[in-house]
Amino acid sequence: MIGLRIKEERVRLNLSQQKLADYIDVSKRTLIDWEKDRTSPTAVQLSALSNIGMDIMYIVTGSRLSNKESPYGTVNNADEAEMLAEYREGDEAARDAARYTLTRVAARKREAS
């Protein structure tokens, strides 16, 4: 069942098997084996899936953690997953710049409303 849920999360994020495998540094064959329930990801690999926005609670238990239950929510598509992965891989200066930019854009949007 974990394999099916990994596939569902991959599809939800609009990621190909190859793209997801590249993001989490595993082979496409490994990912296929997970999705077919031949093998299961390790805790470290589950953490990597979480880092790109997969709902690990859902993958492991079958119960979704809603955005309201989580202070951090989950990503909803591949663009968000890619941005989150890039943010986490960036240095502190890059993360500061990203936060500043998004904060300014959101403030302007609120002011315009």
C-alpha cells in the first residue's frame, strides 16, 4: 500500500518517475520498486520525500494531514515542490532573498486588495 500512496503523491505533484528519483537521489528503478511494493523507502528516503512536499503521514498511514493540522502544510504541485527543494538547497543568503521577495510580493497584494 505504501507504494500506491507514493505514486499518488508523485502524480499529485505532477512529477515523472525520473524527476522524482532525481530530486531524492535514488534510481528510477528504486522508485519503480517502491511504487510496485517490491521494496520500501528507508526513513532517510521518506525524509527526502517529505522535503519535496510529499505528505509522509499519508504515505505511511493512509491518513492525510490537512494543511490546517500542519503548521507547514504540504505542497500542491510540481512548481511548489521544485521551489521548496531549491530553497532548502540554497545557502542562507539565497533563502533570505527568497523570503524577502515573497514577503514583499504578498504585502503588495494585500495592499492592493
